[in-house]
Amino acid sequence: MKASPFSRLAIGTVASLSLVLTACSGGSTDSAPELSDKPVTIRATWWGADARAQLTNEAIAAFEKKYPNIKVKGEYKDWSGYWDALATTTAAKDSPDVIQMDELYLASYADRGALYDLGKVKKILATSQFDDQALATGQVSGTQYALPVGVGVMSVVVNTDLFKKYGVDVPDDKTWTWDDYAKVAKELTDKSGGKIHGAAGAPGFDAGSLKYWARQEGGNLFDKDGNVSLKPKAITDMWNYGLKLISSGASIKASTMVEDQTAGITAGSFATGKAAMTGAYNTQITALQQATGANLKLLQMPHVGTTKANFFKPSMYWAVSGQSKHPAEAAAFVNFMLNDPAVADILKTERGIPANKEMLKHLEAGLTGPDKAAADYMNEVTPGESPVVTPNGGSGIEPMLQRYTQEVYFKKTSPEDAAKAFIEELQGEIDAAK
């Protein structure tokens, strides 16, 4: 579904891809294409494992039953292979009609004309059940190129069993600050005699944590023009805070954070019971619950000031290819996948808590355990304005950020020097893509 004292929790490793895409205008030029009553075949592609494919194919079968003249050929790959294949087929003007898209690459494809303007199919593709801020996550320069399948918001996940074991009270997440977080984390480390650490990492290993720190200080990572608007002070403050967490023993060591990056969500320090708190999107609680076997609770993010720093993070989107010869049929498929209760009953929360409010309401009565906790948490949080989508050229931000964060936490570079270098390098990548 992938800000603060968190090491990155993600299902896959974000690869920095060089997208060799040509300007693509091979699709229909009609301002409002209409569904055909003749036999039509479209292709739909997504990343994920066999379990996702099985559920998606069930949804495809339901779609084909409703639209008997439209046949959908499904294609799927793992995360890294997916982006290589999509870049290749798009460059060859042979892109699948329907594309599962990620926020990191949305602008890269949209700017090259590789995605279809969904405003042209608004009579086929309904968006009324999406929150405005959720819709904004799929917009580039004001144009709706994609619709979020699921959305998540940032949270702190706590292992309440460890809090109880070591006699530490779970903090009031309506009022706590970053100082409170550090204090609680150190208390957990100290009361356990060093058997565990309070925090399973420090901020800076994922773009979400960086966005949160920028937003809570009144800024943003990117501005409306897609340039880096991050203030050096925000990232310097974030790293200085992380250094204090590490040096005090409140957090695991920097070397362990790097090991956790490789281990992944189900085998890191939090998942194995070696830390009591971690940062994650609320939708990741299901995987963490399965890994820990412990009682977990979602807490709202620590904060400073009154700025609404939290934000909707799309788990993924559905988009229509700008090269599609059947944009109406592709839009009908996306509409079915996002707006039909039959699909909600099949997929449930496999692709995240539904961004469609009607579908979430449809599912809520049947949600239990961590899925219910994730949905309840999202209903409690009031996100601020959606961040600007990662601009073209910025898709490599996470490995870049991780590299600088490691240099700071291993004390090879000062936070101030690293902040300046990171901002310059990221802006340079964006400028080179213009």
C-alpha cells in the first residue's frame, strides 16, 4: 500500500529506471470516445504475485460477463520486471490498454503523452465517490491521468505487547510530539535493559518521511511546477532528530537499519519483536500483524504546530494508455475495477483500503482484525492537501535519499552538507528530464 523515525517498509525495492519513452499519440483522438458494440480485445497489466493475479483474473471474468463483447487479456510481473517491460512496450508503441501505475512514475509517463486524459471518458468512468484529495494524487498539471485504487496514510505502529511487558504506557497520539516519541522510545529501550529498542529506525529512508517533515514545517517536497521546494532546514532537522534517536539508544543502530532495508517488512527489527514502534502506512499493519503475531495498534503521527502534515498515499493507480486504440473500453474496465461492488467483494483490501468511499463503506461491515484497524484509522485522520506528484526525473528519489541518509547516520557527512547535496542532485535529475 510503502515518515519519521521509520526505516522504509515496502513490499518491493523501488528501482531507478531510465524510461525510454517516445511521445505517444497513437490512441483515439476523439474528445469523448464511445463504447463499441463490436468484439473488442484490450490488455491490462499489473505488478504483483500469483495471489493478486488470481483475484484480478476473477474480477476480469466478472467484467467480461457484464461486457460480453469486451475481452481482457491480463499480464503481470514482479515489481522490477514490470517497469522494464512497461518502458519497453511503451517505447515500441505497444503499451497495454490498462496500466497499473505507481506514484513515482506517474508524471514520467504522463509528461511523455503515454497516459490518456481521463477527463475525456468521464461519461464512462465515474469519480464522484473519490475524495478530492485522493483524486489529486492522480493528477499531473491539473489533468487526471490515473485514479487511485487504494490509499494509505502515515502512522506509527506500536507493539502493545512489548509496551505492557516493559511497563510503558502507550502515549496519547492526539497530543504527542517528536520529543514525546523520542522519550517513549528511550524508556522502552532502558526498561528492557537493551533487549529491545523503542524505535525500529530513524527518518530518512523513504520519500514519505521526507514529505512529512517538509509539510509539518510548512513546506513541501515539490512545488506546483515540479521543482524541488524542500528547504534545507527541514531535511537537516529530520536527520539531526534521527541522529539523536540513534545516539541515545532509543532507536536501533544505523547498521541495523540498513540490514532491515534488505530484510523487508516481514523480517526487520519491528517484525521480529526487536523494536516496539515503527513508522508505516496504515495499510501495512496487516503484513506486520502476520509477521509479529503480536497485538498491534496504529497511532497518529507525532507532530509540531497545527499544519495537517499527513497525506493520502496511493497504494497504486489504474490508468489508461495514451496509445490505446480502445480508450472507451479501457475506461469501462477501470470503472468496473474501481466502482463495482462485485469487484470490491473479490479484491477486498488486496490492493489497499479502497480509495472509493462507497466501496469502502460496502466492505467495512465485513472487515476484521488489522484490515478493520487500518480502515478505522484512516477515518480518524484528516490529511492535508495532497503533495505534488513526483515529477518526471524524480523517480529515483528513494535510493538517492537512502544513500544520503546512510552517509549522515554513519557520520560520513554532516546533515547540512548532505541536505545541500541531496537537493542539488534531485533538482539536477529533474532538470535533465525536462
